[in-house]
Amino acid sequence: MGGTLSHYRRRETVYTQGAAAGSLFYIQEGEVRLTNESKNHGSAITAILGEGDFFGSQCLIGFPRRLSTAVTMTGSSIRSIPKQRMINLIHTKNKISVSLVSYLLSTLKKYQDHVAALLTFTAEQRLARVLLGLAHLDRKGPPITEVPNPNHQILADMVGTTRPRINAFMNDFRKRGYISYDGGLEVHKSLRKVLRNQ
């Protein structure tokens, strides 16, 4: 894949919205939060990404500036790949290019699902979706057994509700056995039941 591998501390900025975009990034280890700023609506968290995810890929389709701010949520190892190198890799149709195209298509579907959830799900169901995503229970591959305890205000921003409501939902989920706390947050598959109660 090439590029430059960098190591980031927790809560370190990878790039800021509006900065020049000449590369995309691949998370080898850790987690990254993407936030969008709007003059009229403040800031909104649009994604939490983990190992194996790309971000900053809009540069490949001609966006000269970053559309969001990327900040690490944990200590992270992130590979920066120059735009032109990735374009060359895509044209070779090798394993890396197929992986990137598959990832971009799945990301598009996630954004579509996110918009649909905002329109049709309750706040409780949207929180369940976020927690299942953090634990990787919404994708193929092994789930994360323990998620670093997410900040309830960050969860509120992602879900589109208030922090007190997030606190109430999290307490309810714990009482129902959908999640548990033991240093970190453990999300159980049974949380999917919340999504089925529409």
C-alpha cells in the first residue's frame, strides 16, 4: 500500500476541516472520529471509524479541501497515502484497489442507512445502532469484546438527542442485559432486539 505510517495519541487531530486534501488515510490500529462544522448548525459527529477503515477519501474525486475534522479517539496507527499513489493503485486493479472500492461502496451504504435511521428510528434505536457499530457487530469479522467507554455527550451528538436521554437509555440497556461495564463497555448481540422493535 505504501504511504507513511504515523502514530497518534488519544484526542490528537489528524486533519482539520478546510485543510488542503492531498492524501487519504487508512487506520491500521485505533479509532478516529469525524466531525463536520456548519455555520448555522454547529458541529455534528458524522462517523466513528476503526481498524481497516479509510477516511479522507473525498480527495480522490476532486475535493481540494477536507470536508470534516478527524480526531483520534484512542492511541492510533494511521497510514497516510498520497492521492496520486492511490489513484495509480486503483488503476492497477490489484487487491488494494478492490479493497478500497469495496470500502467506499459500503461507506456510501452506511451513510444512506444513517440518513434513513435519522428519519425513521427513535433516539433509543439510533443509540443502539451506534453502539453496535462501535462494537463492530454491524459488520463481518470478529466483534470488539470491549469498547473504550464512549463519552455520553459524543453519543448524544451522534444520535441527535440530549446527554440526559443518553444516560437514561444506557442505564436501561444495562438493566436489560444489552450492555455491561467492566472497565470498558461490552456490547452484547442482544442489543439488536432494540432495532427490531419498530
